[in-house]
Amino acid sequence: MNKNRCNRCRIILCLSYRKMCLWLYCLFLYKTQVVNIRAFSILWAFSFFTLVHAQSKTDWVKDYEEFVNVNMLEQEAAQELYDVLSEHADHKMSINSITKEDLEAFVFLSSEQIEGIVEYVYKYKPLKTLSELVLVEPLDAVSRNLLLHFLTLDPIQIEMFPGFETAFKYGRSTFMAMTKIPLEKQRLSENRYLGYALKHQLRYKFQFSDYLKMGLTASQDMGEPFFQYKNKDGYDFYSYYLVLQRIGIIKQMVIGRYRLKTGMGLIINNDFNFGKQISLASIDKVDTNIRAHSAASSANFMQGLATTLSWSKNFETTFWTSYRAIDATLTKDKEYIATILKTGLHRTESEMDRKNNAYQWAGGFRFGWKKNGFGLGLTTAFTGFSKPLLPNKNQKYKEFYPEGFMFHNIGVDYSYLSRRVVVRGETAINDQKAFATINSINYQLTSLLKLTLLQRWYSYRYYSLLGNAFNEGRHLQNESGLFLGASYNPIQFLSIMGYVDFAYFPWPKYQISEASWAVEPFISVKWQQKSWSYLLRYKCRMRSKEDKKNDVVANEIIHKTRFSLGYDATQWGVQTNLDVVFHHFLENSLGWRIEQSGFIKTNTCNIFGTLSYYYTDNYDSRIYAYERGLLYQFSFPMFYGKGFHYALGNRWDINSSLMLIAKVSGSFYYRNKKNNIKDIAKVEEFKNYIEMQLRWKF
């Protein structure tokens, strides 16, 4: 404790000393008439700006790119996290008033990191500088750098809702509009699409502190009709919500469209579902989370009301209800649901016919208790449909898929949290009396080494239409496995993270008609010293797969490697990335991509760009890579074939209220395309787009 206090004093004194030296130097120049009053004022302002506002001017998206690269997030998970962090970037939290519940919104933080931050702030608040977070031992550099963008040093505020009249009087509004326009004439799949080649969105949000928030999102994808067919109200998708937090016994409440997670996701989770890499941090969280669905995705949300009521420090209850239209493929007689669709695309007549042609209702509750590090929760959920589910059970792997009108699940989650050990778990049963269980333990062996062990077992007869937990096979069914992970920081500049995951599937799965297995090792090594950063990342996925043409079962092996070298001088930076994918299944295919990116920042502008060349033997060796884009517009393009790709953008902060982003991107590539069963033609294509976004805060 004394060591922490001394280090804290050194940090504060160091910053104060640097600030004082600059001011004294400016005063000396003025007194000796080396510079005039105007120059003195400029130097003084510059010194103050540099010391106080350097962190706030750092672009959070850059640190998010680093987080995605280190953790190798999949596209869907990276998109969800990007949307949430975009919200936090617009409404930062005061570190001196932050709570455990506030920090749990940052899913990249582990329970140990959250407890460490809360404990440090409680002991030493008010904090004088955000740099003090370097003294929180469980907090690694990558997570800390990302977290700093969403925190401020605002003074401690009284935790009391002042009333709705005050909230509506002093709340702030944000309006945002974006569009994406192709620069070439689009064929729109030979005129099969019902709409025009234009993507556009509108967003409005009103917020008063963390107590009250409401908003509306309207979205239209390329090729979707506007004010036509089933889109009589204009946009293809709307989302609307009202959020209340920390008002009386209301811990969280959302009216409208929302996402919900309880426990570890065996019963209900249509919120985050990250890959295994980030599970090293987030898998130990079982707390209930409700958040508004403000994204433009028409899948994985509920519509109605959800609330968590906190009756005391140790006891809380959560209730939810939902009724919404869903997209589905119906049987020929239109009496049954064959498949529930979650693409959200309605461009062609067949896609439009499947839009909102069935309804789903859901409801449930959870009782939760916590005391002295121990936690216990009981959850039950019900869901039903306007038409009964009837999957095609001629396919053997679908034999135990859910069938009927009504479904329910019930389960228990449990936890124990101490300074070094975090134990979490959940066990559930469905209406077929089939079980599923998932359990994890995180052990902070030293301040430098953290170990993670996770076990799961999902019966091949278990299913949960609302659930989504850690898995390899993309379904909470027919899987048992063991995950071993470690995070190691042997020295200040070096961080190593890795895991290996084993999974076994006793019943047939998609693409294999017998019991099968999968193994996935991963390692990431990052070195960061001053302005330089180096990253080496490797991931391998091995699984059993059936080749129906040759009637054989063979191993499919996919190797993915990335090497990254970057230099960041705060106001400008460059980065070189090399991606390699090697795919083996009966034959080999290779893909690689080299990219050069960079940025230049001024007080009002942030110019960013990238240029890459890629080559892949076929679709199996395709490459995905993150690309910086507009706010709330996550870009994760696929590279397949042979060609070049470029992107150039600029963010212009006109003033404190107005911001404009413009981006142009495109590709020129060669690719094999099948004209019919026998003929394969090599085609070349140009695709260029311009994107623009305007944000107005008032």
C-alpha cells in the first residue's frame, strides 16, 4: 500500500513538475523580451494544451484496432463491441464517480481488473490524473490504453436523480446521418434487387448523464426498397428505446428494443458473444446486463420491457417480456417455420417474402443474490412462436433441433470472487430434461501471470432458443470441451497471451455425419516500447470434416498468422501488416496480404488511409481484416482473389457541436467465377465507394 502511495505521488509530481517548467520557461522568454505578448500567450496555451489534453485528443479507434488485432476478434463480435464503445466515446464516465456496474459495461475488462480499479479509486479518490491507473496491478497495457478513452477527471457527483423535468431540460441530443454511395454503376445482381444502390442511416439520441437515455435508429442497406413492398414506412429497419438507470430501486430498465444476458448465457444471451481470445478477460462475468439495441442490425434483439430491480445491496430481480416479428423460411403449406433467419437483408423478392412472416414472444425472470464474494442466481425463460417450428429432420444433424410451439429453460448460476481467484458457472435444463453446464476458474498466480480453465458440456438433446454461451460449434448443443488459457506479462513492454481449446461432438454436425472433434491453439506476442509496437499472432483450427463427393472424412486445418509493425508519434503514425492464411482439406491453398496504413492528426482533422495487395488461391484461403471507417459503421472486408485495396478518409471536427467524416475506398481484383457447373471464367472488377457522415450535438 505504501509502495502504491509513493508511486502515485511520483506520477502526480512528475506531471506537475513538467507543467511548471514549461510555464516558467514561457515566463522567462516574455520577461527577457525574447518573444512578445502574443507569442507568450501562444506558448503558454500550447503547453497547457499539450499536458492536459493530449490524452483526450488521442483517437480511441486506433487503440480499438490494436485490441482487435491482438485478440483476433471475429467480425460479428468486433462489430458489437465497436457499437457499444462508440456510445461510451460520446458519453465518457468520471473515474472519480465510477462504480463496479459502470465498469462492467466494458466487456474487455476482467472481474479482477474491475475490482482492482474500484478498490484503487475508493482508496485514493479524487484521482488527479488518469495516469494513476498504471498502478492498478491487474490492468494490462492494452486494456488500460483502450479504457482511458472513455474516462474523464470530472469532479465527484452526487448519486441522485434530480427528476425528469431537470433531465429533459439539461440533457443533450445527438443527431447523426450517413450514406454510402457506389462510384460505379451497380448491376445489383442482374437487377434482381428491389431497391437502389445506396446505403443510408439516421440516428437520434437524447441522454442525461447515465440516468436517462432514449433514441431512434433507421437503417437501409444497398438493394433494399424504400417506401415500397413491405417497407411502407420508409426504412427497412427501425430501432427505438428508452433507458432508465439508477433511479430508486431501478438498477436498469429498457423499454423498446433491447439486448439481455443473464448468467453465462445458457438460458438467455442475445448480447455479446465474443471469440475465445477475449474470453480470457470476459468469461468470468455472470452478472445480468440489459442494454438498448441501438445498432442497425435486425437480428438478436428483443422488443418490449426488461428491468433489473435492486431491493438491497445483496438481492436483485430481473424481469423481461418481448413480442416481435421475425424473418423465417416457412414450409410449402405456410403452416410451419422451417428456419429462423438472422441475416436482416431484404433485397430480393424471396428475401422480402421472408420478412416478418412469423412472430416470437418471450419472457422470464432471474433472482440474484450476492454477499462476501459469493453469488447465486436462478433464471427461467419461456419463448413461443405464432407458427410451430418444424426443421428438416431428414438431415441427421438436425434430429434434435427444437420442434413445436412453446419452449422453456431453467438454470442456476453461481460464482465466487476473491482477489486472486474467480470461479463462475451455470447449469441449465430444458423442457426435454436435457442438461447443459459451463464452469470456469481464473487464477491470478502472480501480478504477471493469469491462468484460465473452462469446462463445458452441452447434451445433444439440449437447446436454448434464447441462449448463447462459450462454444466451438455455434450451437449450445452436442458439445463437450476444455479450454486452457494464460496471460503473461514478464516485463513492462512485453505481453503474451495464448490458449488451447479441445472440443468433442458425440452426435453428427453440419458437414460431418459422425462423431467428430476440433482443436484450436492460439498465441499472441506483443512488444511495445515508446512509439514502436510489434505484434506476432498465430491461430490454428483443426476439425473433422466430410467430403461427400469422395465419401471420406478428413481433417481440415486452417493456419492464420499476422505480423504487425507500427510507429505512433501521437500526431502521426504508420503501420505495416502481413497476413498469411494456409488452408488444408484434401488439397492445399494459400492466401496472403500486405498492408500499409497511416494517419495524421491536427487539432481539427484526423486523416487516415491504407493501401494493400492480396493474393489467395481460392475462397478457402480468404482473408478478413479490420478497416477504419465511420462512427457506428464497422468495416471488416473480405479479401479473396488477387488485387489491390485502398481507403482514404478524414474526420473534421468543425466545432464542439459539428463533426464531418468522409471516406473513399475501393478494390481492383481478379477472381474466378463459375458461369455454370463446368465453366470457370476469370473476371476482373472495380468497386469504389464514397461514405459520408455528419454528427450534430445540441
